[in-house]
Amino acid sequence: MTILQRLEQIGQSIWYDNISRSLIQSGQLQRMVAEGLLGVTSNPTIFDKAISGSTDYDDQIRKLLKSTPSMPITELIRALMVTDIQMAADVLAPVYTRTNGRDGYVSMEVTPSKARDTQATIEEVRLLWKIVDRRNLMIKIPATAEGLPAIEQTISEGINVNVTLIFSVERYKEVAEAYLRGLERRLASRASLDRVASVASIFVSRIDTLVDDLIREKMSAGTGPGVEKLGTLKGKAAVANTKLVYAVFKEIFTSGRFASLRARGAAVQRPLWGSTSTKNPAYPDLIYVDSLIGPETVNTVPPQTYTAILDHGTAAVTIEQDLPGARALLASLGESGIDTSWVMKKLEEDGVSAFAKSFDGLAKNLEAKKRSFSL
């Protein structure tokens, strides 16, 4: 039994935060599924690297442009992405069947420029759900204030949603509430709650990256309350914050409110740990994996982290260890002048901007390919 299969027995699913045409067509994704991989996630940055960084998509690009020479770049990007998502979903379909819809999903994100537009997000989610036409698709909606109503609406329509770019406990609560309201609306319309799936993607390592920078600044300045102990708090905020999210998840999804939905076929909205590669080489390579293992969770990991899990990953429940310590640590940050509310807001804004930048970069690269093909 592989480490991935042992984690599945505990209740944690490992998904792969990467996709490319070659990953699928080479059979590598199929082999990973055989060793216990349970899902795939993607985002504009991943697609930019896959499409702009290879010639794997050139044949399809030429065919699309030959049939529709005036195809807008956004539609060309969507067509390329949809093909990859469909192929990956087909590879993972047996997982979806075996787990009765708990796993086996492939996630695809709405266009980043629509993150602040509720109605545009809803319309694109509906379009993607229709054209991908796979029951094991999850569509990623950013957890912006404008995204919350879109989450509720699309869940009420029976569309699977991966809510992305969650950082704070407060925002997580709003996301879970949107999911519950969507299910309740669906139930009120007499629609089935079976096979409506959602995950709430909490981004982890980026919190430490920013908090550690703020700690270094304060330590360099050498002033303020608690500055002398700030050094001991480096590299700990992300795991502490994630543990608190998990505690709230358990409260919400063991409540009487959800119990009535579960009795009618609803599934929990599992927390998904994203951004779990180690950015600081001074930290253990699996710091955001081994410390966050728990029932009814997902961890989506990039290639190097996936390899590290197979080599020396842990298979034991760890996420509920020292919850009081996690609360105390975040309180200490506040007492030392680190405004974690500002940190979470800043990270959300930066995340939306980064994905938009990647999408714009992909568009520019495809424009260049389009011109070269027409020469």
C-alpha cells in the first residue's frame, strides 16, 4: 500500500496541483492515479507554464485557427484548457466512481478578470460546466466578496465548486455559509443534493512568506512590544491558521443545520490545503503536508511536493495537535504588531492579481504564436 493510499484510509485525499497535455498523453497521470492520486487542480499560472512553455498544444492551436481564423484569444485559451480538463477528468473518472463522488475531480478556474464581478462569474461557471460536460469537474471561484454570491448560486444549481484563494478563518466561515445556503436553496427547489460537491481551498505557505517578511522588518527596526520573541514565531503562522480553519470546519459540519442536509444526501464541503510547497528552503519540505493531516481534508500538491510525499511522507492524523498553541501563536503575532487581518486581505488581493497576470501572459504568448502560424 502506498503512502497516498494510507492517507486515503485516514481520510485525507492527495490531489495534484498541476496539469499539462504531456502529463495526460504520456500516461503519467494514469500511473499516478494507480499509486493513489485522487484528483487534479489547475490555475492560470499552471496553464500558462504548460501552454506557453511547450509545443504540445501547437497542433490544436493550428486546427482551431484554421476552422475559425478570427477566434478571440480568450476563446482559444478556453478551448485548450477544456481539452486538457476533459482528458484528465476521463482518467480520473474511475476514482470518482469508486469513491461515490468524494474524489476524482479536476478543477478549472474562471477567468481571473471576473473575480470582482458576481454575475460574470456565474455566467462563466455555467458555460464551463456545459462545455466541459464532465460530472467530475469542479469549477474554481475565488473567495472574494463578489465571489460569495456566485458560490451560493452555482451550488444551488448543482454545479461542483472549488472555492479558491481563502486565507482567513473569517472568510472561510463566509464560504461555508455560502455553500450551506446554496444547498438549502437547492433543497427548497426540490432538487437532489446527491453528487453536489465542493471544496474550500485554504492557501497555506503564502501566509508564512508574508508574515516572515513582516517579522524580519520589525526585528530589524528593533522596536515595539514583543519584538524580542518574534524570531520564534517565524514559519508557524500558516500551520496555526490552517488548524483554526479545520476546527471551524468541524463545528460547522457537525452542526444540526448540516445534519439535516446530510440526511438528504449532502456532502461536507471539505477543506483543501493549497499552496503547500515549501517556499523557504530552511523549512522542512513537507511542513505544510505532514502537519495538516486530518479526516475529510484534501491537500493539493505541486510536483516536487508530490515526489517528497511518496519518498518520506507521514500517514498519521496531525492537524488537531496543540490547537491551543495555534491560537496562542496567532495572538502573539497580534501582540507583537503583526496585523494578521491585513495579511489575509493583502494575500487575497495579491492572489487575484497574480492569476490575472498569468492569464494575461498566456494571452500575449498565444497572440505571438497565432501571428507566427499565419506567416
